[in-house]
Amino acid sequence: MTYIAKPKLHHPSLQPNALGFTRRDYEGRISTLCAGCGHDSISAAIVQACYELSIEPHRVAKMSGIGCSSKTPDYFLGQAHGFNSVHGRMPSVLTGAAMANRDLLYLGVSGDGDSASIGLGQFAHALRRGVNMVYICENNGVYGLTKGQFSATADQGAKSKSGEVHVDSAIDLISMALLLGASYVARSFSGDKKQLVPLIKGAIRHKGAAILDVISPCVTFNNHLGSTKSFDYVREHDEAVNAVDFVPAKKEITADYEPGTTELVRQHDGSYLKLSKLRPDYDTSDRIAALAYLQEHQAQGELVTGLIYVAPEAADLHDHLGTADTPLNTLTEKELCPGAKALEVVNGEYR
């Protein structure tokens, strides 16, 4: 049960990261989700990403709403801050917290019901404002806590476990994120840890609104023949746009060679990359092309996964509003009440 903490015993062979933490230090309580739930795989990927990046757990604020997905922050980063909000309202709570303390890493975890139905407006405004956050939607196409009704992301023509056919058009959160101005947009599959972990790491290091739509099959209500979000369907229709990895900031490695030739490049860890320069098939910096690519493959019944779009020079909400570099919740009366002379200067700007 979630009130039972995992044993704190650590095997002596566990390798510490740069901060001296082992992977176990990033775990949470025991999961009560169904055995085999894709959400637990996402939690494991978050744990792995934070461990590899040597994130200080107390510098993370976990936010969630209501649903199976919103239970998962209890299962990772047990030493982090956390707040479980009401249904669909996680983005506004996260926005308020981020404005008060810009020094924390904000990790919002939501689901397709929480984000694409009652919380759709909240989802949209958090992205268009450029809140500096990692927003992970654990997307299974059903309401798992209320016995498997179709959610707003369920594909048209998909069948429920009882045989009912879904007739409504699906909401594609990734296409919406591109239209709304999100500066880091990715989709992955809960069963593809090799792809998911680097995408989470990239989102954590990105400044601005980062959204990850992770297809996460519900083993109880949406993992059957006819479901377009089952393990088998996603594996058969996964269209990976790129091979993803995340490299932390170090001295730049450069290579200069002609198109059509091959070059061996030594990496920081002593290994070598064998690079063959070809014409790029996909441009992650083109928002319009990314939208067209999504629509093209969606029409073919394919799920596009990988890093779909990233804005290298992205700004966040603090940049837009020109807030102080010092977190607002640490400002003292001296800074907040500078006196009558300072007020006269401010008023003078509006005369």
C-alpha cells in the first residue's frame, strides 16, 4: 500500500551519482497500481533520469491532479516536495508555485482525462504562457479509476473492453502543444525506456514549457484487441522520428567533414562515434513541419514518438513578466516595501 515505505536498505553494489545518491534514493513508496501498468514504467524512467542527472530531490516540486496518473508522484522522488491538486487544476497550482519560487524544478504529472477533458483549458494556458516546467501526460485513453470509459484522447474507431466503438474525434495533446507555443514537445511509449529516459532528461534541462505525451496502456481496461493504446498496437504502429540521447553540458566536441563521408569522433567517456553525414530527414526546430509530420502519420494510423520539436532559445514565464531573479517567496519587507521615494519613481513612469 502507498502508506508503506520501501525498505531503506541499500545494496552495497549500488553505484552513487555525482551527489552521492543511489537510484534507490530517488524512489518513492510502493505502487498500488495494477501489476503491469505502464504508469509504473514512467515512474521508473523519471527515477532513472533524475538519478543520472544528479538532481537534488529537495529541489523538485511534484504536482498532480486526479486519476491513476496523478497517484504516481507518490511512487518516485520520495524526498521531493509534492502537491496533489483537484481534478484538472494541476497546471494553475504549478504556475502559482513556479511564480513564487523559480529555483525549484517543477514536474507536473497528469493523465489524459485530467489534461484533455476537465483540465484542457488549464493545460492550454500553462503551455502558451511558457511556464518553466516538465509536464508529463500519462496517456492511456481511458478513465481507469472509474472503470474504463473512453477519455478525450481515445482514437475514433477504437473499441472498449466491452466492445463499444468510440465515435468521437480524438484530442491530440502534442498537436495542441505545438499550436500553443510549447518549446519542448515529445511523445514516447511507457514500454520504451531507452527512448523515454533521454526525453525526460532533455525536458528537465530545457528552459520553458516542456510537454511529454507518454502512451501508457491500461492493462485492466485498455489492453485488448481493438484498442489503439494497447501494448501490441503501440509497438506495431510506433513511428520513431529520431534516436534520442541526452548529453550534459561539457566542453564542446566538434567535427568538420563533408556530406557523404564518415568520421570517427572521440567522446568524453573515451568511446568513439562513427558519423556518416547524410541529408537530415527530420528537423526538430521547425514547428510547422512538425505539425504536418504528425498529421501525415496520424492519417496512416501511426504514432510518432521521439523529440518532435524543441526551441533552442526558449523563454519562460519569468522572462515574459520580467520578474526578479530572486525567488519571490524569499523577498523581505525591505525589497517588497522600498519606501515612498521608490513609489514616486514608479508612479512617475505612468504620468
